[in-house]
Amino acid sequence: MHLLSISIISTIIVVNPIMGNPVNVRVKKQSQPTTDLVRIDCYPDREAKYSNFSKEACLARNCLYDDTANISDILCYYRSNYGYILQGSEEQLQNGKRLRLKRNQGVSSPFSEPIENVILDVHYYTNDIIRFKLYDADNQRYEVPIPLATPLDQSTSPQYEFTYSSDDSNGDILSFAIKRRVNQTTLFDTSIGGLVFNDQFLQIVSRLQSPYVYGFGENNHLTLKHNVSTRQIWGIFSRDQATTWDTNANHYGTHPFYLVMEQKPNSDEAPSGEMHGVLLLNSNAMDYSFGPEPSVTIRTIGGILDFFVFLGPSPEQVIQQYTWLVGRSMMPPYWSLGFHLCRWGYGNLTHMQEVNQRNRDAGVPLDVQYADIDYMDANKIFTVDPINYRGLKEYFLQLNAIGIRIIIMLDPFAIDDQKYYTPTIEGIKQDVFIAWENGSLMKGACWPGEVFYPDFFRNRTHSWWAKMITDFHRVNLTFDGIWIDMNEPAMFGTNEDAPWNWNITNSNYTLKCPQSKWDDPPYRTKAVFHYDESMNRTSRLSDRTLCMAAVQGEINSNVDKAMYRHYDVHSLYGWSETKPTLDVVRTLTGQRGIVLPRSTFVGSGQWGAHWLGDNAALWSEMKLSLIGLIEFNWFGIPMAGADICGFDKIPTQEMCIRWQQVGAFYPLSRNHNIWKTPDQDPAAWEPSATAIMVSALRIRYSILPYYYTLFYKAHIQGSTVIRPLFHEFPTDKITLDIYLQFLVGSHIMIAPVTDPGVTQVEVYIPAARWYDYYTGAPISVQEKYTTLQAPLTTIPILLRGGRIIPTQDYANNTKLSRSPYNLFDNRMNPFGLLIVLDANGNAEGDLFYDDGETIDTIENGAYFYATYKWSSQAHQLKIDVVRNNYTEISKLNLTSFIFYGINELSSNVVVNGKSISTVIQSQTNMVNVTGLRLSMNNNYTLIWVQQNETTPNPSIPTDFPSQFTTNRTSSIIFSSNSLFYIFVLYLYILLSRYNDY
């Protein structure tokens, strides 16, 4: 990098969204050494094996080449005056501005087909979200067709300013910036240069406010915080790419969303505690890289540059604003929060039954049984193997009767059997499959052999898909959710001589993509050229997937062509399949259901969960799973988890114990592995190992009410379920690098063992009062690391003071915990409260609860919500029922409280003015209160009367500020079932509860 001594005269326009009129300021900067003009890499693909990089190739891109630079430096770089020039004056838009730009034609473009005239639209979307779009002024270009929240008509108090300036000394090149109004912190700044807008190469470069950058996915970076000191490039493009197949590789989904923790000015990179997020709404293949300035460069090969900046300022607020825009996450069914059991390669129904039964016999809590691809007949969707899985339908009905739900796998493709296979025959008749531009079907290879892929951008495909699933559900199998795999979309052997499984399918057919601008663009992105090293030819966009030249969508009547090119919507395939699949599940079951896609895009969390793909039984993969959990919470898909104990390879018993311990706290907790490997389910190990795994799962099951309440908040507020420490401690610099500890909500810290042979962990303790979950012992340090003991039997768990955590006695599945005890006792498993005191002796919490499976209970108000508030000064617990529209709540009782941070309590308790008898068990660091039976549908004030008091002291203040609302919004709804109906219902529950479990 060269230091340039320059004198710059700029015209700076400050656009104040409130005042409306821009302010023109002419500024002259004094001559001084500056690094404002830095090198922007003009040949980022030079690292590729087949990039043909040379000085001549650089000059052919009309860029500059430095013969004297070190090989590790940027050798080929843009001229500083490459960019766009403002034309005329800004134009007023409703709630925004428009700038018309023209490319500086004094500098030739690096690639063909430059866009000469570009429009920059600035839209004040909400007070906390600003949008800017750069697009072709002369020709319509593809834009991502996903639904977004409607913007405000008028942003009355925007928290941002948009400024732009033209550099007189550098060809009048325009740059722009977005700042916080309150402190003028710059969040997005293009003054560094490098704006390129060609037909198949779009680039934008922005200075970063700090080096604390997070997000971008889905790819396998090894730390949560990106390293901006290197210029490593990362690809984003949906691809069937297991997490262990390569490093620095893109994976299944596309999430071009990043976050920056801002730093204080004139400090040693001390975080300010304020965060912002940036979304590029673009679905084409892309890559990104960082520079040490720090800066971020984003390159994409299609569409437009459509950005949203989220002002936060807290980390949780950034995610809430993001999910408001792209869609809040779906509310999962309660049963999906239980433990999931799965494997590819049971081989037959008998083995599946044996594995399921031995886990239940061992006391493993179990809510979901999966069927992977081997249940199918020759890997064909909508079929069941008539030999190895004969009786599967009846077995699934038996599991349903004892409370175990079923999720089956469905791949998106249909085998090319046009004589006997109904899905393909009907699909061709209804024109649902992806085709070439001439209308002929595009055929590839995958699990069953030669296959066609349905086009979910067509409404008729939704109807065909629904009918196929409905018929399969009616005739072959019942199920509660669907696992949709291979939807990147994935193919075997595209552009190769034969697929890897040719000897299984007896077909060596593969899809061969002709040379075209779509399959062979001038810049391939790191998402493609990364794979040059493993090939004996130039890698292509279409490798292992469909040809990019395919057309999709309905016919655009204006041009008589399909609306989309696969080149543009490839990474939307999984997104386009998810909602239609969930719609079918809900129609068939009449319940919430769940869909588990492998490939996801911006907004997928509205309809689906996500597992982190094909990992392996490696300690390093266990660590990577924690990064994935946090990132998918940022991406608005909190129902996420990795395959516990690893999908590929064989775990050791120690590894599987440690992974099952941490996996017990994944939102999606599933043990799953590959074919031709030994079983690794919890009961497959030594009894002592199984007991350890069961212990961790029972902790999970006991705090499911807390998890469910977090998912409720994710659904209505956009909050995260799993979050990094810095979400709660954003000014603590040390937390910015931590991901091997994570938070469930705001007040439960999990600090797993992620290395072999380790029996203690070094855990960072942020500034708060923390307690050991198991013993109640307070942690004696703050803002320091401390050593926690972690024998193989234990996963360290800490509770943060200030929260009341609702719990329920665990059962072997959630149906049992939510069912009446027996025919003569309609109570369900009792609830409790963990009351964890802060430094002031206070705590508060809340509970959301409903029937766990009805669709739209929140939208329809058919739920229970209560708040809890404890004051040590008043020795008082207040329980306030805010909404009471779930009738079964009357069958639930609060029976116990566990206090952390208090050593003793009186056994004399006054509840709503009446004394009751309780049992107090005071331990060294905890107090356990039992003997209660408080119906949860009532409000209560509980006061612990101290010695020498006969009644509560009214002079003691009982209130402190609360974050929870206590406004009652509806009344109790009472059931009116007949006595006979109740008797029959209880008889059914009694039989189903104890049959076979």
C-alpha cells in the first residue's frame, strides 16, 4: 500500500431526512500523507489454479500492475478514478432521494458490458433501517423476489444520515456514506473506491467502522469474528458441500448479511457497545473479502446492489430489525424442542425399532424419530422399500400413540421413469420441471439415477407437490414434519463423465452444460474458483448442480419468456421449496408441523428450521457447530443445530458424550450419522456413557418452558435464542472473540468441553453475578477467566443473576410431560421456578405456553403468558397472569422454587393473604422451596414472613423496574366438555401413556 500526499477538494452533500433539504458544504483538505486511496484488487481470482494470472492478464482488465510489490501484496489494482460521476441534481422520492450516475468513461472497464448509467436510490425505510439501491438506469435487471416488510410512509425520527461527495481531484468520482445521527459514527463509506457495475460483475467496497465483523454465510470460517487483517476471500453460493470436504469453502445456504460491533473513537479499539448490520439482498454467486484498513469488498455476478443498513444500536435490536424486514422465524411445535433420533442406514425396520426401543428402555428422552433416504424404494421419493421397511406405516402410528413424532426425508427430484412412476408422469403433464430455454426438460443425476427437478417458482408445481405428498401421506406413511434435503439443488457428476454412484443406479448419465455466459461468466467468484485445486479443469458454476442457463418461473407475458434464469435464482431453490412444503404439512396434519431444509436463504426462517449439514466426528467440527448456531440465529433461523456426534466418521465414546452434552442445548437437538458406520445413538454406548447423556438431556427437558418462551420472543420480536456473550455485554472487548461459550437467551451460559481428555475449562466471566447451575455456588470473579471443573459427567452451566427461569419436571417425551398423570388425576408434570438473584437481590422472568402444536395460537391469542418478579428486600414474589387463553393451564401447578443467591428463607409464606405451609431445604448456596400447589392460571403475591413478624411489613417497597408487560388483555376461557367425554379422553390418555413406553 502506498501513502499518497494529495490535496483534495470535495463537494459534500449532507442529506438530512428530517429537514428534507440537502446542505452543500465545500471542503478543502490540507495536503498530508493519507491512506484514503488504497489499492482495490482487480484480480481477486489470481489465487485460482486456472485463473491465468499474469501482468498481461491484469493489463487486459484495464487495471494497473505493480512490478515492485511483494507477491503477497495486491499486484493488480483499479485506477483510483474508476467509478461513477454524479449527473445533475438529486431528485426527491417519497421518503428518500435519487441520484443519477454515469460511469467515468475516461477509464476502461475491467470486464465486458459495463453499465454506463446507474441510479442510486436512497430510501428511509424506517427510523432504524435505511435502504440504498444501485441499478441500471436503462435496462431492467433481475431483483431478488422475496417478500419484505412494508416500509414506513414517512420516517419521522431517522437515526441515520446519508451523505455523498464528489472528489474534484479524482475525476469527480462520487462516494457516499451512512452515519449515525446521534454521534456521526460512519457505518458505510464508499470513499475507498472500487465501485464497479457491469452486466456480470458488480463490486462495492466500504470502509468498516471497526475490525469487529461477524456474519456472512454459509461457509466454514474457523472463528466467529472475521480476521480483517488478511485478504482471504470467501464464497457465497448454495452448494452441496459438506463442512469437512474443504476449508474456506461455501456451503448449503446464502446469507449475505454481516454485523459490525462499533468501536469508540480515539481508543484502543474499545467497543462502544453499539452494533449495526448490513444486508446485500442479492442471490447471485458472490464473494467477499476484507482489507486491513479495515474494509470489506463484496463482489457479485448478477442482479443489482440492493443494501439495507440496520442501526440497532444493540446487537439484539439489529437482529430484531433484520428479522422484521425479512420475516420473523416460525413458532416451532413444542415437541420439536425435544430430542431427535436419526441415522442414514438403519437398513431395515427391525433395526430402526431396536434402536428406538433401546433408547426408550435406557430412559433417553425422545420426541422425534426420523426416516432417512434408505426407507425409500431405490431412493425414489414418495415410495417405501416394500421389503426392508414393510410395516413402517404401522410402526409410525405406534410411535405417535406414545408421543413420538415422525419426520421423513423428501428429496426434491423425481426419477426419469415416464412409464410407471406417477410423480414424474404427472409432473410432465403439468409442466412442473425445470427446463432448457427451448422447453425441453433439463435432466441430471442424483440418488435414484436420472432425475428431473421441480420448479417451485411455478404455482402449478406447488399443486403437484401438495398432491404427491398428500397421496403419499394417505397411502404410505403418516408423519409430522418433512426433512427436505439436496435442495441447493444438488446433482451428481454434472459436467463429468459419470456420477459417483453409477454402479448403484446402473446409469452413467450426467448433465453436460454447454459453454455459455451463464455457466461460464467472466468472473466465477470464490464460490466456484475455490474448487479449481481439486479438479483437472476449470471449475464451473454448474458443477454438481443444474446448468445456469436453465429457465424458471411463470411466463412473463410481456416478453413471452420465463421470469427467471437459474443463474439468478439458483441459491433460492431451497427457499422456494420450504414454504410450499410447510403448507402441505400443515394442511395434512392440521397442526404446526416443521420443515427442515438444508439450503436456506434470507427469510427462510419464516417457514423452516435448519441443520448445519454433513459434518464429521471431529472435535474441530464440534467447535464449528457453535459458530453455526450463533450465525443462524443472526440469520433469523434460530431453530438450528448440528448432527450430534458427527454425521461422517466414527466418534469415540468420549467425543460422543461431550457432543451429546453440548448438543442437548442446541435448539434443534438431533443425533444423526451416515450409512456404513456404527450406531451412535445415546443407548449404543456403555451404560455409564448413556447415563451421562441422559443427564444432559434431562436438564434440557426441564428448561423447555424457558426455550419455548425464547422461541415465542423470536417469533414476535425477532430476538435470538442462542447468542454470543457480547450480545449481553457489548462493551466488554474480551467477549468479542468468544464463541466456545454461548448463552441460551440472556441468562444461561453453556461452557462445553470441546477437546479430548479435558476435565476443566477456562471460562470468561462477564460483569454480572453468576452462579453454578448445579451447586448454586456464586462465581467469585468478574471480567476475568476462571477455571471450572468439568469431569466427563458434567457440562459446565452458569446462571446469570436477575432472571426467573420457568422449569417443568422432565418426562420421557413432551407428550408425557403435557398429559394428565392418570385417569383420576388430571394434573400434568408440575412447573417450578429457578429464581436467580442479581446483586440487588432482585429477579424477574416470564413464561409463554400454549397447546404446543395448533397453528397461529399467538396470532389468535390462544395462549398463556405470565410474568414473575422477586424482591429480596420485600421477600416477595409476584406472579401476574397477563393472558390466560389456554384452557389446559388450569391443570398445571407451580410446586417448587429454587433460589440462587440467598442462603435462607422463612418457611412462613403468605399467599394472597393466606398462610400456607412449605418445606424449606437450605443448602450452602441455594434454597429449595417445595410443598406448593399453586394453580398457574391465577395471580399470586407470595410473601415470606420473617421471624418476629406475623404479617408482611407494608413499609418495605416491593417494586423495581421491569422489562415485562403486565397488562391483562383477555380473560380465562373455560372448557365445557361433558363428563362422558372427559372419561373417554382420560381412558385414552392412560392407555397411550403406559402402552409400550
